[in-house]
Amino acid sequence: MDTTSIVMCRDNNLPVRVYDMNIPNALFKIVRGEDVGTLIS
């Protein structure tokens, strides 16, 4: 993410999930609510 998108997330109280895209089904697991990666709030 660039600086602008980080600032926009901060200003609008949007959490950011950082995860390894090389892990199979990581995004699917996140959507299902599993704890994958790091949640920055």
C-alpha cells in the first residue's frame, strides 16, 4: 500500500489486513473469518 491509502484507511477508521498471498486459500480463510496474517486497526 502507498502512503495515501494508509492515510485514508486511518482517517476513515478502516482496518487493514496484511497477509502472505503465497499461502494457499489465505484470502478465502480471511473472508470466512479465520485469523490469517496481521490485522492493523
